[in-house]
Amino acid sequence: MAISIFPVTPDFMAEISDVDLSKPLSDADRADIQAAFIHYSVLVFPGQDLTSDQHVEFAKVFGPMEQNINTYADEVKKFRIDARIADVSNLGDENEILTKDSRKRMSGLANRLWHTDSIFRQVPALTSLLYARAIAPVGGRTEFADMRAAYDALPDITKKCIDKLVVEHSIFHSRAKIGFNNFTERERASLPPATQLMVRTIPETGRKNLYIASHAMRVLGMSDAQSEELFDELTQHATQPQFVLSHRWRVGDLVMWDNRCTMHRGTDFDDLRYKRDMARATVSDIGNTVELSLNAAQRSAKY
């Protein structure tokens, strides 16, 4: 039986049924899921029962896994779960709810800001695949913003102004926004800032989109104040209701999204009362966006 696709909107987010991700995919299912991923950007697979190995194997369908993603903070680096996937939970090593002043909790609170996974790395993320093992009974939704539609709705003059801009990103910048600056020099050195394009084109579709996040520190060639004003303006534009959808989690949901053309954020829940156990596999993009753009321009200049 072929997979069934149930769009949430015609172009953004779809639920996928009639597929068991714990088993190897048929060639037809693999092709259909990849096509749906490109079209809808956010896919929801309900009712999955996955081991860590199965979670990782499905992620590998889309490319190479991002390695050792929790390297920037000693406490966060402790592996409560499989080291190949990120522990996106409010739980400690013994599955206890983290205390209010836990460094892991404080860092995780920044996930409630609008962001794009791993945009702060030299090679950013292509897709994230988040799997729900336990959820809070209330709150804790994840919201997604369609950065393709947001770019399309910008005035032409704005598109022209931002088209060639390059942005410097750092994970420590987003953490500072929530008042968490308690990182050592060694931790900061382990994950230096990275530059990415502000507007990138998705190669499979040729469609342009905004590529920003709460990790954005500055636009190269602009002052910090000018940069922050621009980031605020674009984020407010991109997160208007017409561009945003919300997912209410169920245990067994696996949700994957295209980090190249979406932003997302977790919404509040009582994390000092309820356990929320989520595991995220992350697939690397094909390269740094600035370098890819430069290489493409150089190739075009030869012909």
C-alpha cells in the first residue's frame, strides 16, 4: 500500500499515514516521502514506535547525520540517550525532571525562540526529525513558520535590499537572549560563529526563502543595532499568523521539517512539573550556504 498524504494546507505541512518507519522503506515510499518533504516542508508521521536505531536509519534516508550535536556545554553534553541523536527533553541522566537552575534546562529554554536548527554551524542542518516519547498533557506545542511564503510576501524593495546579505550566527547569542550567559571560554571556542546567507534558494524547486533565526548576531557590513532592527522586522513579518502552523504532539509522533525554509519554536509548558521526552535526529545540509553560493557564481562565470 502506498503512503497516504493529508495536507494541512495546500503547500505547508502534511500528515503521512500508511507507513511504518520502524521498517525499511520501499523505493516507492522513499520517493513519495522525499517529494512530500520538498513540497510541504513539514511532515507529521503519527503513531510510530521507534528505537534509536530505527530513528537514525530513517533520518539517513535524507543524508548524512549531523555528528555529536551537543558539544557546546558540558552538562548538555551528557548523553541520557543515544549519542547520535539530540536529547530535547527536560530530563536529567536518571530521567528526573531538571531543576530550575540546571544548565541543560536553561539552554533548552532558548528553543522557545524562533530558530532554525544548526544555522549557527559552518555546515547547517538540512532536516530535523523530532520523535515524541513522552509529552506534557498541556502546552508544549511546536510552531512552524513557512519562510518561502514569508519571502514571497515581502515588498520587492525589501527583497532587493536583503538578497545578497550575509549573517553571522551563534548559538550563544540566542542563549544570551534569555539571560543565559554561563558558558566557559572552552565551551564557546568549541562552537564558533558561522556565516550564512540571509536569502537562500532551495535547489530542488528554485524557490527563494528567508533564512534567519534567533541565533542571528549581525549582518556583515551593518552595525549591531541596524542588524537587530532588521532581524526583528523580518522575524515579525515571517511569524505572522498567515505563515504559521502549530503542531499538538501525541506520543509516537515523528515530525520532520526542512531547516532550509522553515523556522520553528516550542511553546511554553510547565517543565518543572511535567516530563517531556523528545529525541531529535539531525541531517546535515550539503555545505555552507555562503560557500555554495560563491561556488555556483564561479561556475556560472566560466560559461
